[in-house]
Amino acid sequence: MSTPINVLLRGHLGSGRAVALATATSATIVIGDDEQQLDLSAKAGRLLAESAAVVHAQVAGQAQVVNLG
């Protein structure tokens, strides 16, 4: 875990607040009519899945997103 995230999480949890985390073991990409599993062992696949999840959370108003860089 990165140091900036660790600092934010410790501060948040130390003040008695909760943190919700989610993990994915698979992801699917749909382009046109073609559906394929993303290769999460490849960095590009992980970044695409992470970015999609962040955008979804922002649009749905489900999370406060902290941009660390």
C-alpha cells in the first residue's frame, strides 16, 4: 500500500470513522458487441478496471475519491 494512502487511512480510522474497500478478482470489458475478460495480471487491465470503478463511484455519488497524484 502506498504511503499517502496509508496516512489517509490511518487518520480516518484513528478518528473513529469507517472505511469501505472492494476488491475484484475478474473484470469484463465490452466493446461494441464483443465481450472479453480483462487480464488483471497485466497492468493495463488493472488500470482500466480501477479507472472504470472510480468513475462509476463518482457518477453514482457513492464515494469520495481522493486523487493522490
